[in-house]
Amino acid sequence: MLLEVENLIVRLRSDSGIVNAVNGISFGVEQGEVVGIVGESGSGKTVTALTILRLLPRDRVAELSGSISLLGEELTDVAPRRLRAIRGGEIAMVFQDPMTSLN
């Protein structure tokens, strides 16, 4: 399995309290497979992707649990230096407005 997300739970701090942003999502991506995450506005698509890449501001995360592994390497506790090497080289994200993200 190239990317495996198991029982991902993300709760974020907001001005109005704790928000359940992602509640137990699981999926896998095999090598050569293309996966799109679709859903209603506010359903947790962007938070899921940002969590996989560990791009959420730490001070906003109230709870993060579950497993995210890339080629068998657990990303939830990987060192920041290793994470910087992974981003862009092994895993990346095209943000919602590709015209501003791609040239």
C-alpha cells in the first residue's frame, strides 16, 4: 500500500470551541492509483489532506489520532526534518484552486 489512512480523527480548536473536523476516515491508495476526495463543503476534505501532510497549525489541533502511513512509514510521529524531505518529493497536494497552485 502506497498511502494508508486508518481511523483518522481530527478535532480543531476554534473561537466557538472544539470542532470535529474529521471523524474516523479510513482509505488506502495503491501505487499507480489516482484517488479524489469529494464531499460537501465543510465535510473535512481539506483538513484530511492537510493532516496527511501535517500542514495544520499545531496550536489549532486539539486532538489527532489514527494512523497515516506512506510506504509503511508512520507519518503521525515522523521528525520535522524527515517530513520536509517527504513533502514535495514523495507526497504532495494540489490545493482547491489549481490555477493559483500550478504554473
